[in-house]
Amino acid sequence: MKRWAILTVLLYTLALLLLTVPVIQIAFAKWGVNNDHQTFKETVQVFAAWQYWLWLGVLVAGQLLLLLLPINIAEKRLPARRPLKTPIIVTAFFLANLFLAGITSILCAAFKEDGFLPFAFLSGNVDNPSTLDCFVGVIIPLFAFWLMWAAVFRRYTRSDDPDTLLQRITRWLLRGSILELLIAVPSHVIVRRRDDCCAPLGTFWGIATGISVMLLCFGPGVFFLFVERFQRLKPKSPDQNKPA
């Protein structure tokens, strides 16, 4: 089962890598008010940025942790409630990212570059925020939203059986990513139609987050497809072939 989980994670990673360039090219094509665009050479330079690989690593790790519950279900070993806390924590983290990305997209669409001021305010340096200040300004609300969603899902670990919990997790992630994309995509169109400098980066982050989490929530379904296929191809034992 772990091999199929690894294969699912590899497919998810490959999908993210293959979608990176097309999504950037479409998001920053020549349809903005300035008719500027991101060249292919500029786009592939994203693979040299450590921030890209950090986010990719977070997504891949999240997918791997999210598959722990399906592995236990497939192997019919479901002890305790403690293992159920892991998918809850992972789900709360990605829902927090969706929530923050959606809010950022709305702020950028409404207030242009000033949409980033709340994050600078949280960092305590509004006048001339550094990269570290911006990072701190994003981490604070992200952590707050993470705790909020973790509290929302906490009661489900006590009441839901593992199958129901898994369905609930994937359903919330899928709905959350779709809702976030419905906010981020129009917001990106708005800021690209204006003479904005940094706002398109905020709305594009929303688009990238929505697509990444949407693909993430399909991981358990893909895993079970592999498991079902494996069970069909697995030769039956002599005891199973004996007539009852």
C-alpha cells in the first residue's frame, strides 16, 4: 500500500511541475492593461527560486501525510483516534492557506498595492517592510487561521469513523479550493486590467494555491484507484478458490 501511496505522491508532484509554466504564462500573458507579459525564459527562472521548492515541498509533504489515513483504511488497521489528528492538522493548514489567499486576492483587487498593508502592519514595520517583515506578516494570520480550522475539525475526530472523516476532508478541501479560485481568478483579471505593480502577484498566489490544493484533495481518490486495481490483479490464495 505504501508503494501506491508513493506513486500517488509522485504523480501529484509531476502534475504541479508540469502545470507551473503554463499557469504562469496564462496568468501573465499579453492581456493586461500594459500589454506586458512573462516570457518563457523569465517563467522557467521560477525553478531557480528556493521559495518555489519550499512551497512544493510543503505541498508534497501535505499530500503524503494526507494519505496516511487512506493507507490505514486500505490495510484495515484503524487504531485509536490519534492517527486521525494528522489529516485534521494537514487539512486545517491547507484550508488556512486557502482562506488567507482568498482574503489577499480581495484586498489586492479592492486596494491595489495597499492590499498588502495589513501584513506590513502585523509585522510592525509599515513604512519600509523588509522580506522578513513580510514573511512575519503572512505567518501570523496563517497561524491564526490554522488554529481556527483545527478547532472546527477537532470535534469530527471524536464523532466520525475514518471513512466518513476522509470524505469530509476531501469534500472541504475541494469546495474550499473551488471557492477560493472563484475569488482569485476574477481578482487577478481586475488587477491585470489596471496599472498595478505588485497586486497581480498577490492574486496569482491565490490562483496557485487554489489549483495546488484542488489537485491535493484528489490524492486519496487516486490512491484507492491504485489499491482497487492491485486487488483485482492480485492472484487469489488457494483457500479463496475452494468452493464453500
